[in-house]
Amino acid sequence: MATKLPPRFTSLLHHTTYPSISPLRPALSASGKTIIISGGGTGIGSSIATSFARASASAIGIFGRSEPSLIASAAAIPPRSSTGHESRICSRGSGRCWGDQRSV
């Protein structure tokens, strides 16, 4: 018997960023903004942090439960070319924030 797939709500599925939602578009710039992401250590949250960094956010805070995944996610955020950005890592498990992670 064939596996039944869940219903699709759109006619097209995207697996990468496409031009109309690219964080490099000036209309979608996050320049000068502070971004806070809950669940930023893995999956969608980590991808959101990376996209906001590409959109020139001046500060990105990622929060989650696992210190190792938060550190890995912060390390994967691309550095800005001119002024840099700040990432602060906070773990719910330990109840603390640490490591003023700055990249230039």
C-alpha cells in the first residue's frame, strides 16, 4: 500500500531563499535593528538568525535550551563586512547568558 502524503497548502515548495524574500533586498533590511530569536540553536531558529545577519541586523540574541547548539548556531552566523554584529547566547537550561560573541 502506498504511503499517503499530507495535504499541500501551496502549489510550490521552496527549500532555499528565493528572490522575493531574500534578506539582501533593501526593502527587507534589518539594519540598525536588534533581533531576538527564541529557539535559535537549531533548525528554523538558526536559519532565521543567519538570514537576519545577512539582512544587516546590528544585534542578534539567540535563546534556547542547549548551550552546545546555541554556540554552534552563533558560530554559523556570517560576519558583517563593515561594522560587525553582536550575538549574545542565553541558555534556559543554565539560566544565564554568556560570551559576548562579536564578529567583524
